[in-house]
Amino acid sequence: MTTIFKVPGANRILLETVANDQAGLTSQQVADLTPIAAQCPYSGGEGVYAARALLGNETAYNDFTACGMGSDGGQQIKAPSTSSPSTISFSVYPNPSNGWAIVELKHELESDGKLIVTNTLGMRLYTEALLRGTQAVPVDFDAFQSGTYFVSIVTATGSSSKLITVKK
């Protein structure tokens, strides 16, 4: 499956409508945006969301099918791979969380790294730099909607991910 990442295309169309004081999209602009909007947001990125917003229609996009996760034996949504040279052992609590959560590492980090929170489509929602020696990090989930998220710790020597559920 070939995915075309077209954020510039979506931005170009937005700029054209503003510059030309257009009340709506031309048929050519709709034709350009429609295949972008139908792509998998995980691989197509922000361009997919921009195209959908510009189209502003009532279309229900089936991202599970677009991302190859349909009921026809496609992929399952999985946490990012934890197989790496050195797996980092950590826990996230309380889980489920209704606000703050603590990410606690079993051992201090041996090198600088990052704490990354993503949604189930892999969109990065939060990133925090971690210094060597870090063992616990508070994370504020207040701004997150109820749902399931992945918390990942990534360093030069390894990575690991855990699920957290946010309930409001």
C-alpha cells in the first residue's frame, strides 16, 4: 500500500481558499483532498486530519480498515514493540487514572531518554525529556480525554511501553 503524505497539499488548498476569498472548495480541490482524507492517519499523519477538516463533510472514515486492521484478518492494535537490546522495566500507577499518574522505573535510567505518550493510532500527544538517573516521573493526564494510551520510555539502550487507561 502506497501512502502519500500531503500536508503541503492540504495547506496549499487552505491557502488558496483564503487568498482567493473562496466560500467553499472547488471540485478540483475536493478531488485532491478526498484520497488524502481516506488514508490511514497513522501512516499519513497530520495531512489526513487536515484534509478531513478542510472537506468538513459528514463522512465517517473507517480508520481500522484504512490502516489494515479490518475484520478480514488484518492487524491488531498493539503497543509499540518492546523488543530492544535492553528492555526498560517500569510501572504506571494509578491505572486507570483520572488525572495525575506516576511512571516509576524499576532501576534508574542509565542514559538520557524520553517519556512519550501516544494514542492507539500512534499519534504522539506528550513528550518529556528524561535525564540519566531518573527513576520516577509524574505525568498530568488531566487534559486527556477518557481512553487508552501508551506510555513509552525510550533511551539509547532500549525501550518499553505500557498501557494506561484515563477515566474522567
